[in-house]
Amino acid sequence: MAGYELGRSALERELGLLELVGVHHEVLCEVLTTSPADELPDVAGAAAEFLIEVLASYDMVQRGVPRAP
């Protein structure tokens, strides 16, 4: 849910999709370099799920789904 709310906030601030994905990539790279090797698959999976949640708002806007008030 936090990812979805972050995506809505990014839309409200008119943050571009490429900028948003770029920030996600930078943070993921930092986290991967500081995570133990045996946790990397879980970290990468969680990062992918989080990014999908964030991008859900952008997907809805692209598809023309009305935003909730």
C-alpha cells in the first residue's frame, strides 16, 4: 500500500515516470550493494513488487481510470 500511495503522491507532484523509475533504480543499487548475498533474491523481489505498486497509479492514469478524491 505504501508504494501505491507513493505513486499517487508522485503523480500529484507531476513527477515524470522516467524520473520515478530512475530514483527507484538508484535506491535499489544502493540497497543491493549493502545487502548480504543470501538476501539478494528476496531484496530484488521486494523491490520489483514495490515498483509495481508505485507504477499502478501511472498505469491507471494512462488507461484513463478516474482518480479517487
